[in-house]
Amino acid sequence: MLDAGGLEVLGRQECLALLGAAQIGRIVFTDRALPAVQPVNFVLSGGDIVIRTTAGSKLAAAARGAVVAFEADEFDPRAGTGWSVVVTGQARVVSEAGELQRLRGLPLPVWVPGERGDYIAITPELVSGRRIPARGGSAA
Amino acid sequence: MLDAGGLEVLGRQECLALLGAAQIGRIVFTDRALPAVQPVNFVLSGGDIVIRTTAGSKLAAAARGAVVAFEADEFDPRAGTGWSVVVTGQARVVSEAGELQRLRGLPLPVWVPGERGDYIAITPELVSGRRIPARGGSAA
């Protein structure tokens, strides 16, 4: 199925499979009444999107109980192909000891030196995805 | 200079140079009171970020006069390197005939079949960028 803009509409399971294979996403939130966006490493775990951030960071504060969007994508400019998945859901800072212990065992790499002690989990409510259909073919 | 999270802080000119070399970004806006994000092709022109969208699209409606964020990034998971630039500014749907004619001449590829008659311009007000410092070295 194509949307009004000519993009192939992806189902929820396909969206979650694409997210499961991605490493970098972007969390979209509101910071002092302005739209804000920040790239993050993430991992899917137990159906949640899990990210790490510095304790007390702007992101940790802004995401506390807020509805956020989360986006991941992959594009190949030479081929003119790509996909994008957007999740909307409530974010929470994980504080329960057992859950924290479980999250600390996840394969969630951090590329930047420095402490990243807070875990934020986003439970997907709305999940949508689009793929650029192959050129000259129909995206059945 | 490093920020509190250990990332190198980029200056405005460096941010705009990185944006000028990128092809894909993500526009962040509010849709029915929820955070929304959509990847787009873009080009820098006259200091503005210029994107094309379908006339009457959700994006065109939401971006009309709104303050939006715009993000572009590039990451290399194998090397653990990358950068991200975020611009915040007011978006406008371009309607003046002379400006429209100029924008239609820009090298702004569209990867998806179908009409993309509306042009949205974002004038950067806040510009910020971060780079992951090289491992084991100082990011002077």
C-alpha cells in the first residue's frame, strides 16, 4: 500500500523488525516549549526502546513521563532508497532495581566517554513506517 | 570544548558547513499536540533550509508558521564516530512567485514519485552541533 506521498506503508511487525536491527535513533521531545531532537544509541528490549543518558541530563528531565517520538531510518543516496520508522509513546526513567539490573546487561553500546547511568524506556503506542518504493516498480 | 555529556561542541559555521554537505535531514514538529518527525531531502539556500513536500500534506499544514527543529547527522557504527546538527527556527510555506521560481531551480532531488509542489523554508535561529570525539584522543 502506498500513502498519499507515494511511499510504501510498513506494518507494525516490519517496523519493529527494522528497529531491532538499527543502532542509532533520534528521540524527539519538547524542551522549554520548543521542539527538540537528539540522536541516541538504543536497543529494543521487552518491546520497549531503551536508551542510556547522563543522570540529570536535559534529555532525562524532558523525557520523564512525557510522550515522545522516536525515529530511526536508513537511506542510500546513491540508490535513492531507504526506510523510516517512527514510534510515539510515553517515556519513563527506569528506577526499579530489578529492571535496572536487567537493562545494564543489555548490549547497548555507548560511543561517548563519560557516565551514562540513567536508562530511559519508551513503550511504543503508535508505530508507523515508510519505505521508498523501488524505482520503476510497484511496491506491492 | 566538550559538553557535560563528553561530546565536542561545534560552532555555528561548522554546523552550517556540515548541513551544506548533507542530503537528508529530519524535520521535527507538532502534529495534533504530539511530537512528530519526518525525514526529508533538503538543501541549504540563502541561509535557509529548503524542503519540498506534497501540497496540502500534514507536514505542510503543521509547518505553516510554526517553530520547528531540523536535524541532520552522520554516524559510523564500526568506528564509533559521528556528528549531529540541530537547527531550530520558524518554518514557512513559500508562496511568493519570485522566490518559488528560484527554489524550483535548486538541486533538490526528490526520491519518491508523485507531486512535491510545496516548498518549506526554515530560517535557522538556534544552531547547535555535536561531534563524538576521537577515541582515546582529546577533542581540542
